[in-house]
Amino acid sequence: MPFTRINSKMVEARIVPGQRVFSQRGAMLAYRGEVSFTPNITSGQGGVMSMIGRRLANEAAPLMTVEGDGSVMFGHGGHHIHAVDLSGETLYVEADRLLAFDGALRQGTMFMGSQGGVMGVIRGQATGQGLFTTTLQGKGSVAVMAHGGVVELPITPRRPVHVDPQAYVAHRGEVRNKLTTALGWREMVGRGSGEGFQLELSGQGTVYVQASEEKL
Amino acid sequence: MANFRLHGSRVLAVDLDGDAVKAKKGAMVAYDGDMTFKKMTGGGEGLRGLVTRRITGEAMAVMEVKGQGTCYFADRATEITLVRLTGDKLYVEASNLLVTEPALRTGTSFTGLRGASQGNGLFTTTVEGSGQAAIMSDGPAITLRVSGAYPLTVDPGAYIAHSGNLRQQLQSAVGWRTLMGEGSGESFQIRFEGEGLVYIQPSERTTVGGQL
């Protein structure tokens, strides 16, 4: 069930009976056919335990379940939408950037501190993303929102990519992330270049970067 | 030799091979390879630049990006236009300048009354030399050619940059209607005459003239 791009700010999803799509609550723009929208109090898959997990991790963006037979158009806040097709890999994305995703994908939360220890914790704080991030795994499509369009940058073992934490959208693949600091005396005296913190992503995969330093 | 490539219309990729470019402070979104970022006080124009920029209010927060690899720049999802200069001079607002090659010199120049009407202050930034510069605009910029027989008049709020040998003057169409508060919103215009190019954006900054 891939998302069909209508323009840079709208996607259309085909809904067939027996398959669910999760989307951010209120992100439906229009639909055709017999489609029902049910608010999802557990913010996604799993039972009450998963909900508690997400609540604690502050990764509980309000979601709704879309079911039925027809097609639905999604869009939100005039943000640019980027569709990512997963074939077994894991996508790491912030819950509030998720517009819609295939119900077949397994949703989970990951503790940032588990990658990079203390630096991982600081990373979450410095980037304002919190300590947890949402993971989606399996085969299916995900529609991710970004401010001002997305560029995909490949990460290869020999070429790690550094990203401005504010411009980071999502990443996928076997990627380790680490917060690097380039703080020196210049930052301390208020003469910094504005690039004091960077996310270093290394391994094999892709990182999605938005053309802006604004959060959603 | 820095190589500028546009990734879509909002992200600029610059390939560096040990050389440096000047960029708007904080505009890096990603890079691969090794890069260092250093703030350049006074727009990288030395002590003289520091003083002039302080006095003129045309403050430009610039950083020097140096290294080996590819660096990606973007700023608030604005559209980016590449301008190639071959010895000529580009006049641009400091806030619209994203990246310049090291071979280009930047400075400040007096714009007169036009600046005040644009809400940009009385001074503007000039970029001189040979090389590429990336300018930003709110929405895709269009380039308009001005020649001897065809002068051009633009809205001060939509103006972003110009190059070539142009004379500019501020026109006002303030009449009794404006005074009554029934103005058309187009009471001030800048008229360009001569030979050159003018870059405008499909959006208007809030200006003093735009309110009237």
C-alpha cells in the first residue's frame, strides 16, 4: 500500500479492506469510498502496555486508524511530505513528524541513550527531540513531514554524514548516531558559528534532512 | 575550487576540497567528510568590516566553512538562486546572502532613500569579483533584465538583489488618497535604469512603503 504523491504537500493512500493505515489525527484532507476514521487512544499498535510505554517516552502523537475501502488524501500544516518505502529495514523518526504509515509496520520506541550512552541522552536534550524516538520496522510505506522539502543523503561506512540536529528528520538502516560537539572558546564567549552541535551518523543507510532549521 | 550544486531548489550542496566558503551563520544542515565552522567577525572583512557593519547596521553573521567533502546549506526553507559573477558587482541584502566563494569580496554600500523604504536600512551588501554566490528568496526568484530602452520598476518589498550598471531611484505615488488611508499599497517603487539584472521574489517584506 504505497503512498501516491499528489504534490509536494499531499499524498494519497489506497485503503483496501483488511488493511489498516495509521495517520496523525486530523491529517485527512479528503477521501473517496467508504472509509472510517477511528481515534486511536493507544497512539498506535500494541495494547495498553505499548501505550504506557509511549506515554512515558513522550512519543505519543495522537493517531487515528483508517480502515475501509477507498482512498484517502493526507496533508498537514502545509508541510512538505516525503514518502519512504521500507522493505524490512527500520526507520527512526520522531513521532510528531509521522504523517501516516502502513498498519503492517511494527511500531516501537527506542531509548536514545542506548546508542552512545550518556552522549545519547545529551543528544536528545540538545536537539530537543527528547530521549526517545519512534521506530517503524517491516515492509510498507511511511509518510514523513518536513519543513521545506527533504534531501536523502546516503551513509556508507567510509563516509559518515554529519547533520545539524535541527535539520534532521529521520534515518534508516544500520546506522549509529552520536552527538559531536565542536565547542571551543569561541562558543563560550558567544562568538560561535552556530554549528556547535552536530549529529554524526555512521554505518550503512540513509538520512533524511530538511531544508530548514525549523522544528515542526 | 568550490563547486556549487543545487539539490532541489532549497538545498545547496557545496563540494570542498580543502578550500573555504563564506556562509550565513548556522545555515549548514548536513555534511560528509571533515569540515570546520568558524564565525567570521564583521562579515570576514577584517577590522574595517567590523566597524562599518556595526555602524551601518548591515550586520552579517557569517561563518567560514573549510574542509574536505560536501557541505549542504539551507535556511528556513527559502528558495536558492545561484549567481555567477565575472568581475561585476552584485548588490544584495545581507539577509538574502547564503554562500559566497572565497574569491568574492564582500562590502557595504550606501543605498540612499531606497533602503529606508524597503525596511532594510540605508546600506546594502555588495559582492564583487569572479565566482559564484548563492542568494535566498522567499519563493522562487525571477530575474528581470533591464536595458537602456526598458527601465524597470519594482516593489521595494519584493526586491532582493541586482547586478550590472544600474541607476536606481525611489518613486513615490503618494497622493491625497494615501493621506486619506485609501492607498493602493503601491505608493513606493524603485525604478532601475541602465543595463543589468534585477532579482525579485514572489513575496513582499513588510516595508514602510507597503503599508501606505
